[in-house]
Amino acid sequence: MRVIVTGGAGFIGSNLILRLFKNHEDWEIYNIDKLTYASDHSYLKSLKDSGRYYFKKVDLVNRDEVHDVVQTFRPQGVIHLAAESHVDNSIQGPEPFIQSNIVGTFNILEECRLLWKEDEEAWKNNRFLHVSTDEVYGELEDDGFFTEETPYAPNSPYSASKASSDFIVRSYHQTYGMNVVTTNCSNNYGPHQHGEKLIPVVIRNALNQNEIPVYGKGENVRDWLFVHDHCDALEVAFQKGKSGETYTIGGNNEWKNIDLVRKICDILNEEVGKGPDGDYKNLITFVTDRLGHDFRYAIDASKIKNELGWEPSQDFDGMLRQTILWYMNKYNSK
Ligand code: NAD
């Protein structure tokens, strides 16, 4: 099986490729990625000479490049993760989000449609998995959960661009009957995330004795999922998901930002113990809130559990500690 993974040099894509490579010895994996500032292809260096992992630098916004790569690799499946992914950047400058997330999704989807429709078997069997976010649903108050039925109400340019891409993918199933599945996942944490995201920022700033910035009063709530669990869910959705369906994915693991930051500081106190006055929590500084900051995200992941048998693992403390140790190693070795 020939599978294209887009955005495979990013956080989730690289973890996913390592997993797919290990689990499917008969798969050839083609990673196509623009290699933006958010990427780091070195994480996959162990696969370089494997003979069944290939990389090509491709900007999905460039239709000619996408056409060439789809025609050359002739994928039997695509797992589409490439996107501009940082909400703060989308507030500063939305245009790359509109281009990469909306136009980029259209280009790869359309090139697959054109290739796969040439052959009846390919049209039936070849699958496009679109990886999206729970942020498309907007925000929750103290109660309730997002499900696949929740109406879309994106609030940031990032979530609006992802919502747009979800709709384009949906329309390819409704209109052409294309074999697509969409997943909407909560916040991921784990190894190889770009340093701009919350958990790496907290660890890096703490280790450097810098202030740890927390938006507003840190009351916003997120549902955290270990990246390997997300990759497990993506593998399941890609292989077993029903065409035209969407699946919400979450960790059943809600944390106020401030409580999560304090928890990371406590683990760093145990592992390193060099915080000011013996406590990294003394570095926490509240900063002006993000514009349009969604209050709470939480996922009800019963559909993927009941229909596809996927569940998140439960050991948040252990996986968070493992993540912190990974970043300690990364930042100390620089
Ligand atoms: P990331 O920013 O770490 O990686 C994105 C990758 O996409 C990068 O390697 C980048 O170079 C590539 N890319 C960006 N624009 C491109 C373009 N025009 N052409 C080709 N490649 C391009 O992001 P991530 O956290 O790994 O997220 C991956 C996907 O999962 C995204 O679609 C995101 O919306 C979704 N998602 C992320 C989370 C999360 O918590 N990180 C949660 C739910 C969904």
C-alpha cells in the first residue's frame, strides 16, 4: 500500500509516520511537507535509508507541485495533516492559514479525486483521511461536550480555516461519493511539538529561569490527549472508519491551563529542582489574554469508541512526565 502523509515533518505527522512505519511493514510511506518553521524532519532520520519511506518538499498551495507528486506516487491512501497550526499566528496574520489550510486541502483532495476516479477499484478503496481539530466547534461553557453533531462555530482564523477545509472534504463525499473520513481532535501533547506551543513553552522557560506566561487568569480549559493516542486513533479511523463519517477524538482529560502549568512545574521541581526559591511555580506570570480566546473545549469520544473500538490511555501523569523528560533532554542538549 502506498500512503501519502502530508505535514509529516510536523508534530503529529512525524509521530504518526514512525507508528505507521513500525506497524505496517508492507506500506510505502510518502511524506510531503513544505518544511515551514514549524517542521523538523530530523525526527524521522532513522527511516531515511529504509527503502520504504520517501520525502518530498512540497507546498500544497502550489497546484503543479501537488499534481506532480500525486501522479508520481499514485497513493492508495492519503492522511492529510499539513496545516498552519498555531492560533496566535493566525491572529497576527491569517493569510497563510487561508492558503495552506483551505487551498492546500483543496489541491491535494482534488488531485486525489482526479487520479482515483480513473479506476473503479481505486475509487472505491482508496481513502482520504482529513485530520482536523475540535476548535471548529467554537467554545463550551462549564458543562457539555463536543460531539460529531455539534454545529460548527469557529472563532479564530485558524479554526475557521480548518472548518472550511472540513466542509470541502465533506462536500467531496456528498457530491462525488469520494471515500473520505474526517477526525476532529482535542489538544495534543507529547514529543516533537514545536517550541511555540503551551507545554514546550512552559518547560523551556522554566529550565531557562524565564517567566512562564499564562493567558488571562489561566482559567481556560482544554482536553489533553497524548500524541501517540491520537496517532492510534488516526490509524484506526484510516483503516476502519466509515466513508463520509466524522469522528471526534479526545483524552477525556480536562485541565484548566493554570492547573496544567502548575502540574508541569511540580514535575520539574521533582526532576530538576532548580526553580526560584525551590519552586518553578514562582516563574508563572499572567499575561493579556489571547483575542477571542475560547473558554473550554471537551470531547465526547463515544462514537469512535463504540464503532471503531478506540479509547485514550489513562495514565496522564506518566505520559506527561515522559513528555517533560523528552523536552528536558532536547533543551539541555542544545
Ligand atoms: P505542526 O504545525 O506541528 O505541523 C504541520 C506541518 O504541516 C509542518 O511540518 C508544516 O511544514 C506542514 N505544512 C504547513 N503548511 C504546509 C503547506 N502549505 N504545504 C505542505 N506542508 C505544509 O502541526 P500539528 O500539531 O502536527 O498538527 C497537524 C494537524 O493536526 C493539523 O492539521 C492540525 O490542525 C491538526 N490538529 C492538531 C492538534 C494539536 O493539538 N496539535 C489537535 C487537533 C488537530
